[in-house]
Amino acid sequence: MTTSNSGSANVDVQVPNNADAGANSVRGDGTVARAQTNAFIVNGAALRSAAEEPPGTPEASPLAGTPVAVPVEEGTPEATATIEVTVEPTEEPAATELPTEVPTEIPTEVPTETPTPEPTPYAIVADVSSDPTVPGWVAYDDDPLTYWEVTAPAPVVAQAVAEGTPEVVLEPALGPDGLPLPAASLVLDLGTWMPVGTVRWVYAVENIADDLRIEVSDDGINWITVTYPGQVGNALPGEWQELVLPPATFGGRYVRFAFENPNGDLTLGGIAELEIWP
């Protein structure tokens, strides 16, 4: 058998004499021939039908794939046939295209940066003024037009005594700590112990803070002075003053502005606003 790229082939086979003339098909063992369209065509000498075979001739049972030799009458040429077989090309099923899985992109988590809080001044929850008739909150009400100013206590004047009379010694007023009370003071309550790093204030009145010291306390009785003599005092009204303390050095629940009166001023203080910072 010879095949071509077009799918057709030329095959030479031996056909039984009783095969019908015309278009036929052939099985692979070559033993059966039947009429079929678009199969092979039997050409050549006339074929005899099975009825014309000599009586008593046994029917051959050829093995599959074995050519069959059919006896013919003596003197009759053996028939040959040329079979033209058209092989239909087998159409291969189209490959199923599998969808390409697109990997899911996992978003990269960007850590959120926590902003550093800006420091703010402490809240003042209460105050104590050396003059109970003058409120201390006017010094931290965010209003520069209001200010804390108290009347200075009357100076102690030594009085002459008669000769031979014991001299009377006048003792200054003492605080709970046993120390003399300042001439005027404003105590600020922070509510709890806090580190004190910066103290700021501004005056509304000038020249009535000749001698000022700033103090801190845990209990409001025993005081620690955080300024040295002459470090702070009078300043022009409207100009903020600032005392910066060494870090992690001082702290307390209470902060006191303590005024002395070396020049005999009639009033003391004059603070418009003040702030206590970490």
C-alpha cells in the first residue's frame, strides 16, 4: 500500500470471485467485500458469483490478514483488482486551553508611624493665693488683660521702748515648715506629682517683682527653691520670661511663686499669665 500526504492510498489486494463489481470496501483480513460508496472499485476480468463455484468446494476460512486465493476454471485468467482507498485524515481534537492563573498580589502592609505628641503645659487644677480676696486663676485664664496682684503686708517698724524695758523682738510669720512665709505668694496645684522642666510667665505690671523665687513641693508644706537669688525678678510687661531647669532634676505637685518686698512696694506680683511645662 502506498499513501500520500493528502490521505489517499493505492492498495493491491486479491478479491474473491463472488465479490460484486463496482464500489466496495474491504476489511483488513481481505475476506469480505460489500458495496459501499467512496470505497474501492473492482476492475479487470469478470468475477464469478458464488453460485457459479463448483459444487462441493469447501468455503475457506482464511486467517485475518492472509490473502485469499480463489480457484478459477482452467484457462480463465486470474482476476486482479486495483483498489483505490481514500483515507480520511483524523481530526485531532483541539487542545483545551487552560486559563492562566494570575497570582493574587498581596498588598504590603506599611507600618503606620506614630507621631510624637507635642508637649503642652500642665493643667492647673487649683491654686492658693496669699491674699484670699485675690483669686489666683486670673494668672492662668489665657487672658493677658487679667493679672494677679496683691497688697504688700505692712512693714514691721521697731518701736522705741522705755529705758530698762525689755526689747520686744518681732518674729515674722512662719509657714507649716517652720520657715518665714514670703511677703506674697501664689501656689499652683498640678493635681499630682509632675516633672518640672520649664516655667514661663509674663507680667502685666512692672517693677513690683523686685525679689522673686520659684519653688516646688510634693506636699505643699516643704519647699525646694529652683532659682538662685537675683536670677528672676522684674521684667517689661508683655515679654514672656522663661526658666529652663536641668532635665529630670526637679518635680512636684505644687509650684510656688514667692515674692519678697525689699523695696517696700505697696503691691506685689503683677503676673498676667504663667505656664508649667514638663
